[in-house]
Amino acid sequence: MCCFVRKTNLTYMNWANRNTLIELIRWGIRIYYQPAPFSHSKFLRVDETYI
């Protein structure tokens, strides 16, 4: 699972996110979009465990 902001105010970040999404989808990773306002929270989940 991966969470992305739908659109940033930086054009190059929008481009970078979309290119990354293609590869993640190929690997079978589920993509979710964060609605505004953007959250800067981070989490890592490995084998059903939050780190």
C-alpha cells in the first residue's frame, strides 16, 4: 500500500510521483490518494507490522 498526494504545487513532483506510480502498480502495490490538506505523516509496514 502506498499513499500519494493527488496534486502538489510543484510540477516536477507531480511528474516524479506519476512515474513512480507506474512501477509500483506493476509490482501489485495498492495506491491511495491523500485529499487536501496534505499530511506529512510517514509510516512503514513490513509483513503486517507497522514500523
